[in-house]
Amino acid sequence: MSRHLSEEDVIRLVQSLSGGTGAQGLSVGIGDDAAVLHHAGGSLVVTTDLLVEGVHFDLAYTSAYDLGWRSMAANLSDIAAMGALPRWSFLSLGLAGPPEEEFVASLVRGMADLAGPQGLVLAGGDTVKAPQVIVNLCLIGAAAGVEPLLRTGARPGQAVCVTGSLGASAAGLAWLGRGGARDDPRATAAVSAHLRPLPRLAAGRALATSGRVGAMMDLSDGLASDLARICRASQVGAVVEAAALPITQPTRDLAAGLGADPLDWAVKGGEDFELLLTCDPDQVALLADLVADSSPGLGLTRVGRVVEGRGVVLNLPDGSARDITLGGYDHFR
């Protein structure tokens, strides 16, 4: 009998059967935020992301504009994690029934409003009839003289850092999912973080050009899962300090009101689209300054350290610890 697979199992199986890197200019393939292709004009990074109605979004509280914005943000975040500059995009749409002009126009407008200022252009795609709305974007970015940052550069002794704050997107999703109004002032920041996240392109570029980052990726499935991916790629372990996690007061307040644990949102919630990176401890302050200079108001917080071994351990304020390896979002768990 064939065994059931987790999302990580699916990725590893496809990777094992698809052949290695090195052919046709491919230097980094399956297993990072984006693939890296080399050509005569330099390196390109390529990423793709699929959003399915009922799995990734609910049209009951996600407008077509929000959907377009979120779809673009998820892909741009992968480009940011590589330190690249977005250049071209390809959009494939699955639409149920006869497409409504207002829905399609709003969706594409949401994408364009986020992507246009970044210099990204829509270069092609496909449209099909589907049982529900499906949005697939493929983005190509240019490394533009910078070596793309990968998940394989973490080393024992390095600090683990994140940009921005954690858990706000999960807070927004929880609020909307329980019927909360999107314009309620108690939830404005969380709802915005969930429906209209901001990919950290300028910060990613600044970090990549610094030459002082070990490994980097974006936080799409939650700190627990994404840090575990860096650890596996780099063959190391990590320890995270719960007390150090940057969780805003509005996120904590929403958790209290909804009877949720803000720490759970920060560690497992996903879709924060912040940057997760490792660096030498004595470089944290410098990198924090670079992040702030590139993106005024954006912080960089040290949340843990890279260690020998495997897996990710979370140290709790009460002195206990728990293994959180791959404890974030998994489509098939």
C-alpha cells in the first residue's frame, strides 16, 4: 500500500525524480525560495506560487483586489528572499463560470498596484475554466550582480534574525474567519497584514548586497517550518527564544480577545512574508541599520541561534523547551 505524503515529502520526492542541477544553466533547483538560472547576461531567479479558493483564500472576506495583491506579494517575497530584483511575471487564472469583468479587472489591478512600482511587467500566461478560482503566478527576477542568497549558508554559532513582526497575518485571518469586520480599528493592522502584505524587496536587496548574510528565506509557512527548512538545507539545528519573538501589542490584544495564543501565531501562523536570515552575531546591528535604511520603520530582530545537530527547538519563558521542527503550515498534514 502506498503511504500518504506530507508537503515536505512531496517536494523531496519530486526533487529526487526530477534530476539534479547543472544542466541547461540551472545552478539552484528545487528546494529553495526560487530557482537560479545562469545565462550570458547574468543570473536569473524564478519562482511560482499557486493560490486556490477554499484553501488559500475565502472570497467571503477577500476581495478580488486583495486576492491579486496577496498573490503578487507571495511571489515577490520569494524574489526578495533571494536578494534579486523583479522583472517579468506570467499569470495563469482558473475561473469558475463566465468570468465577470469587474472581478478580473480588480484582481489584476491589485497585482499591478503592488508590482508596477517594483518594475515588474506581465509578460504572458493562460486562462482556463475551473471549479473554483485558481491564481498561479510565475515571477522572474534578475540577480543584477548579486549572488542570490540561499538556504544552505547557515553555520553553527550564527544568529537567527527576522525582519518586522510575526503573527499578524495569522491574527488577521483568525479575526476575519470569525466574522470580524475588516475596518474594525482593533484589527486594522492584522487584517492589512493578512490581505495586503508587503514583500521586503528593498530589505532583501540590502541584505544580499551586504555580503554578511549566511542563509535567507521568506516566512510563508511559519517560523517553525521555514527555519527547519534552512536547518535541513544547511545541515544544522537552531534554537529560538520565545521571549525574543517580535509580536506587536495589537496582535497580542487580538489573541486575548479571540482566546488564542499569540506565540502560536508567531511560530506556526505563516504568511508573514518577512525575511528569515542567519548571520554572525557581531553583524546583527549593522544589518539592522541596513534594513532600516532600505525600508524606514522596518526592524531586524535576533530571535535565536544556529547550533550543531538537527531540528528547531523553542525555549519558553518558563524555562521549558519544545521541538517545533516543521510545526508550521503543511497542506497535507
